[in-house]
Amino acid sequence: MNGANDGRFPPSSRESEPDDERSDSSPEPRRPPIYVLEGNTLHTRLTRELGVNYPFVSDGMAFVSLPPLVIAVSEAGGVGMLGAAPEPADVLDVRLQTIQAGTRRPFGVNFLMAQREGRHSTTREHIEVCIARRVPIVSFHGALPPSEWVAALRAAGIRVWVQAPSGDMARQALSLDVDGLIAQGRQASGLNQSTTPTLALVRELRALTDSVPVLAAGGIADGLSAARALFHGADGVWVGTRMVASVEAHAHPAYKQRIVDGDAGDTDVTTVFGREWPGHRMRVLRNRVVREWTGREGRVPMPMATPERVGTTRLFPGTPGGPLVDVPRHSAFVPTPDTEGDLEEMAMPASGASMARIESVLPAGQIVVELMERARRVLADPHGLDADADEDGRG
């Protein structure tokens, strides 16, 4: 046995057993832990390189992927990724210490490289914190990191991954000598510059290189979609929207429920949330503000001298003294449990292709194990996986 989750994540119904220790007066049965057994593995280049059970990586989503979600995914046999929001390096250091206190299994940090007013929120200080804390994996999305950052991280023994929305960016990333590529297809949620369906992009990147792992991102939310990505050449899956609808995700409960209730046609790609990242496309849930402005973003009145406030939220959640701040209209702030206000005016990243496969909010460990075990069974009889049947144009 490789390990258990110490009872933090409820098992699937097929793994449940009677709890003989429960008294009749107990309000709820104590659920047994999910055990990651030696036979419960799905071997790929990624699992062999990292020594994990499953080729499952949880998307490092800013504001949502905080230490509880990272720990849960890694403890269940996957790879949890911390979403590094625009936060000071000392806040990142606190989060890394929390993760390392909760798991000894591989995890990583995902940094955004989009510029705001000519500056990146990710700095060399953030990279130095990762080096000092010996983070196993650092990934970048939005743009390529400086070559000296890649060299410094790799010199410290840290794997560097780059999220590539196109073959051109993948080639540039490979020229930096990165250790892995994340094929971000057009179905992927959040900041997304891709126009290529996920499986087609996986095949394109796989054709570029056989020397580094390639992960599939976009529309991966159940065992079938994961199996199809692996069949088409991915070494692992990068899962976002499915993990927003997890117990441990630091997302507003109403945001999670909208993902559960949503379907394939319920997202749009828009630049309406451009106050922080002007011109950057985001795939988000179609709420009132998206319906109002998508297709005519050029007429959005921003920046405004006095931004209209649509709510409040807490900066640096999960750390002492995080201040409450206003959420202006057209902000890219994602609603969290600390957010109050009108969610119809807020950015809620989501993949419609994934929402079509999500039926409930579940513990993250349960999602990892059940999704991967289903993928393993599908791959044992891969009939029909050669078709791009899951490439829903509605995203």
C-alpha cells in the first residue's frame, strides 16, 4: 500500500465499508479513507518521472487552488498545483510551508506571466522562494518565463513546465529547455489564447517532441475524457474546472454550483474581464456581464476614473491579515468564500466541455481516484478512442 488520505477525503460508494466503531448516537457515519493501492496506478512517462500513482495534475488556478486543494490532490496520488495569484513573495512562502507540512508527495506552483501596466506580477523573488523551498515543479502560463528563471530553477533540480496554447509557443518553450509542456486547448477555462481543440493540440505537441511529457488541458473532467487524451498521446491530464467543483477548492459555493448546473454551451471566450489583464481572452461562465459585453468588448468603459463596485473580496486568503478590498466591475477577481456581491458581474472561469461531465461537488481525493480508475478501465478496452468525439466546439 502506498498510502492513505487519513480520512480527509470520502471514498466512492464501491469502496465504502460499514464502520463498526460508530455508535448509534453518532450524527454521521465516519467514512473510511480512500486507499491508494499499489495496483491502483496508471503508468505514463509522467508518473514514472515524478513517482506518483496517477498522471493527474490539478490546474494551479489563482484564488481557487490554495494549499488544501494542493494537499488533497497530491495525497490522493496525483499532483496538486498551487495557483499563485498576484501576491507578494512572502505570502507565497507561507503557502508553500503549509503545503509541505501537509504532504511529502510531489506538488507544484503555477505562475501567471500576463503583464499589467507593463509589469509582471510574478517576479524573481517568487522564483527564489520556490528555489529556497525546493518546490518539485514550477509551471508558467500566459507567456514564456525569462530564460534565466528557467535555468535557475532547473539548476536547483526543479522541473519547469510551460502551458502552450499553440505549437509556436511550444517550440519557443522547448528552446528554453523546459521539462514539460501543457497543451492548452480552446476548451480550457480561464486565460486562454488557444484556437486549437485540445486533442489536436496534444497531437501537434507530441509530434514536436518525444523528450518531455505533454499534458492535455481543456475539457478533461471524467474518466472517458482523460482516457481519450492519454490515448491521443498525452502523458497526463491537467484538470481545472472539475477541481473548482471540489470540496477543497477555495471557490464561492454559488460558483461551484453553477459549474455543476452548467452545460457545454454555457461559457464564452471574452476579454470583458480586462481591468487587470487588458486584451487577454478568458473562457468563463456566461453570466449577465458576459452576455452584455461579449462581442463588443471594445466598447467596455475601462479603465474608469471611479470604477463601479460590484462586491468585496479578501486578498491573500488563508493567511493572517488579508485585507478586504472592493471588486470593481470588469475585474478578473474570481469569487471565493470571502467574496460578497453580485456574481452576475464577476469572472467565473469554466470549461463548458468539462461542465457537461460534472454532476456534483466532490472531495478532491475522490475525484482523482475515481476519474483515473475509470480512465484506466477505458484504456484497457480503447475501442472508439481514436475519434475526436469529445471535441465540442462550444467549449
